[in-house]
Amino acid sequence: MVLDARTKKYAKMAMLLVFVALLSGCARNLDANGQLIAERAITATSPWTPAAGIFDFLLVIPIAKGIIFLSGVTGNVIWGIIALTVLINIIILPIMIRSTVSTQKMQLIQPEMQRIQDKYRGRNDQASQLRMQQEIQNLYEKNNVSMLGSFATFLTLPIMIAMWQAVQRVEILYSSTAFGLKLGIAPMSQVLSGKIPYIILIILMGGTQFLAIQINTIMMKRSKSYRQNQANNSMHTMNITMTVMIIYFGLIMPAAMSFYWITTNIITIIRTIFIQIFVIEKEEKARESRVIR
């Protein structure tokens, strides 16, 4: 099966909507006043058993207990969240490297793929469609691109949801402060009241979020084979939409969650730059060397 640029764009939008729906459905951790519901709270002594549910047992409770443990080691729950975020990103690094490399390669071959699709436009007979798919498959193989590699990022979606759940359910968070911020309250009311620390927090989260999404395109422009096209323009619009959604969630979630997003975004930016320079560009130079020989 060949996934063209439009199909991949809609698939990613569908994944984003699923993410939004899942996040919205998890609001039962808090009551109408934004306070943690007692039976949903996780502490150092909370039982860790399958009776809590498979998702909680496998992801939410261990992440929450990891935050609590690291909070004791570092002296503040916010450092526990940051430390665990770094650890989780180290664990999923191989998946993210593969996803980043595949995504960049996919975008770089879009002009050539578009030429193949234009060549067979209007030719809907089975033989023509098979030839088109074979040419696109050959293009993927020539550039060492996996058709589904760019979707590897979505394998981390359960971890993101679990982290969101865990941060909300850590009981000590609701009595903790850091950098002049009450970590357990949603920043929305504080931002509307003009509280500077919360405004700075949301600006940092939104700014790093947009850069973390856009950095892939920024670094890709370093490649000699980069060409601006309609797919890139559409991706830019989707990046803005995603950033606005994340900012909204940052405003209605506990302030501590913004520190998770900021930390993840900074790691994403550093990782993308590293992959571009030390993986993709290194591979391009090796390919050029083979051609010269």
C-alpha cells in the first residue's frame, strides 16, 4: 500500500483528533472545581496491581510512582516530573530516531513522488495503478524510506496519555509550588488575571511546542534535495493548529503538565538537530561519495 502526502496528512490529523478525544475523556480525575478526586489520587503507598486496570497498571501507576520517587530524590515534584520525562525520552529514543529520519526522507522525496502521481493522473485502470505503485515503491527503496516509519511517533501516544494522567493524579503535586507557581492549578484563571509567572509558563510552552514541531522542516532545509511544495505548506498549517491545541490543554491542565511539555519539546529540538547533522547529513555525504566513485 502506498501512502501519498494527502493520505499521511489526514491520517496524522485523525491521530491528533484521537489524542484530543482521549485527553478530554480523561478529565474524570478532577472534580468540577478542578480538584483531584480522592479515589483517583496516587501516592507512594497506593497499590500497584492489575485490579487498577491494564492501562493504569502498565503505565500510569509506574509513571506516577516514578515521579513521586524522583521528587523525593530531587526535593521537589517538578524536578521529579522533569527527570522522569528525560528518562522516558531516553527509553523511546530509538523509535523517535527512526520516525524523525523517515519523516524527513518522506518529505524530501515528495516532489519526485508527485511527478510519478501526475504521470498516472486520470489513468485508473488496474495496470496503470499497479505500475504507479511499483514506481513509488522503487522510489522508497532507492531512498531507503519505510512507508510506515513516519508513523512510529504515534507508538509513543499511550505514553503521552499515561504521563498526562500520572501528573494529574500525583497527590503531592496539589500542595507543591515551584518558580512562584502553584503546580496543581490550571493556569487559565491565573493568565486571565495577569499573573506573570503563569503567562511566562504558557509562552514558554507554546513557543517550544511550535519550534519542536517546526524544527523538522527547519533542519530539512539544510538538505540539498529539499524543495518547497504544497505538502510543506499544508504541514505548516497543521503545525500551527497542533500548537494552538497544546496551548489550550496547557491552560486547562495542572501547571505542572506544562513543565512536562517544555522538557519534551526541548529534548525533541535537540534530538532533531542531532539526527539531521549526525545521521541524515552523514548518510547524504556517504551516498554522494558512492556516486562519485
